[in-house]
Amino acid sequence: MNGATPHIVQYQGSKRNLAPQILQYIPKRFNRLIEPFAGMAAITIAVAKQRRADHYLLNDLNEPLVNVLKECIKHPQRLIDDYTRVWSEQLTYQGGSVEHFYKVRDDFNKGNQSAANMLYLLARCVKGSVRYSSSGQFNQSPDKRRMGTNPKNLARNVFLISSYLKDKTEFSSVDYREVTRNARRGDVVYMDPPYQGVCSSRDCRYFSGIDFNDFVECVDDLNRRGIDFIISYDGTCGDKQYGIDLPEELGLRKIMLNAGLSSQSLLLGKKETTVEALYLSHHLREAVAPIAQEQLLFAL
Ligand SMILES: C[S@@+](CC[C@H](N)C(=O)[O-])C[C@H]1O[C@@H](n2cnc3c(N)ncnc32)[C@H](O)[C@@H]1O
């Protein structure tokens, strides 16, 4: 049960590397973990590995992504078989493996959004980052140096993740507010919304996807209903700050986590540390924070 937390596939913005730090602020035992912005669910997988909660709810607006999680957890062997079929095709595809990626991408955009196709696109595309055109077409390019996760390596992780979460997990693909509205006392809500900015001075794209004021309203509602929550929310890189702070009136505790050297900066020849903010709800800041003494060094 030791070792790194397994993941299905790399995903841009994944909290896998930060999971050990974030888990210090999550209670040891509780009823249900809700992830409204699940992505590839790094925190849910880490919490389930330690059997801290009895139930889990995974949601992401991106439905094909949720289908990858669902298939992995409910039907691991089927996902591995289907992925193996798609992945292996590239080895004999006329035109080579890059052309094969474009063929699968075309199929996906024409409506064949099976979990295996989504997983293959994620495994083979640049930085595991999904990108869609304004008309909703998946338009990320393939990483030409890699063939994508080998099915043999994938299988072990998929079975492990399934063993942690099978028969305990609900899935949905709706706006985060629909999910948080149904949260109850006893749940812990972990929210990792899309970044407000990315860490690169040359290319500071703003891909938000959610409205700041709507998000603050949602957090305020959880506060009023006494529901425990944790938010990962933008951060700083070098001397740059990304994203607007959440308002002080919400009464949250802000902790800065050291996310290590920024890979974006390294590409630009700079060594800069990325720091990511974590906000704790009122009750959690009292109940859980004292166990994470070393993190107080970073606490604001
Ligand atoms: C930073 S990523 C989460 C990464 C995740 N913590 C992980 O470890 O893989 C944010 C996710 O929010 C999803 N998202 C964006 N807008 C959303 C919305 N309105 N409701 C629910 N999910 C949304 C995106 O599809 C994306 O997967």
C-alpha cells in the first residue's frame, strides 16, 4: 500500500504530486469525499487508497473524462482491453503513429467518444492537456516523441484504482454548482477549479471556464451550511502571482504549498518555484490544521 499514488494517465493540472501535502488537511475518517472538478481525480484516488471515506462522488463538466474514470473503476478489464486495441493499432497503422492519433481524434470529434478513445488522446497528446476549439472539437496535437502509456503499465494502475473505489463511487458530469448544492454535513468537498492563469511569462493564457463571483457565491453557500471544504486555487511562480485571492470575508485559512520547480519556467531557462494556494473552510482550519505543523512555515 506504500509508494506513489497510482494514476490512470497524466493530466494537466493534476494534483498527484501535491496529494501528500493536501492530504494533511483532509480528515482521517469521514463519510463522503466530493470532487466537483475531478479531472483525473488525484485527490480522490489518494484518499481512497488510505480508506479515509466511505463514499466518493466524482464530477467533471467534461463528460468523456468522467467516462474514463467510471470505466476504470467499474470495468477495469474492459477499459484495458479497449485501450490496448486502440493503442496497438498505431504500431501497424499506415502513415505511422502520429497519423493514427489524428485518425482517433477525428473519430472522437465525429462522436465516438468512448472511454478508450478519450484515454488514448490523453495519453498521447501534448502534456496530457485537453484543448477544445470554440466549436467543441478536441484540437490538441500529439506528442511526437512518445507513443502514449503502454497498456501493460496502465493495467496495474487501473486495477489498483478500481480496487480502491469500486462500489463506493458515484459519477456525474454537470456544472460544479449542481454538485456542491447537494453536499451535506459529514461530506468533505475538495475543489480544484480551472486555473485563472498559467505560469509562463511568455504566454500568459487565461483559461478560466468559471466565473469568479459565481465561485465565491458557491463557497459562501458551503460556509453557511457548515460543510467542510478545501480549495486548491492558483498560486505564484517566482515573483508572479496568478489568480485573484478569495475574499477575506469568507473566513478561510490560506496555506501556501510548495509545488516544486516550475516546468514552464525551466523550459524558459529559469529556476522558479511554483507555490500553490490551499484554502481551508472554517471548521477544517480548526479541526485538521494543527496536525500539519510543518506546513505552518508556509501559512500566511
Ligand atoms: C485543474 S483541473 C482538476 C484537476 C484534478 N484536481 C486532478 O488532479 O486531475 C479542473 C477541471 O475542472 C473541470 N471544469 C471546468 N469547468 C467546470 C465546471 N463549470 N463544472 C465542473 N467541472 C469543470 C475541467 O474539465 C477540469 O478537468
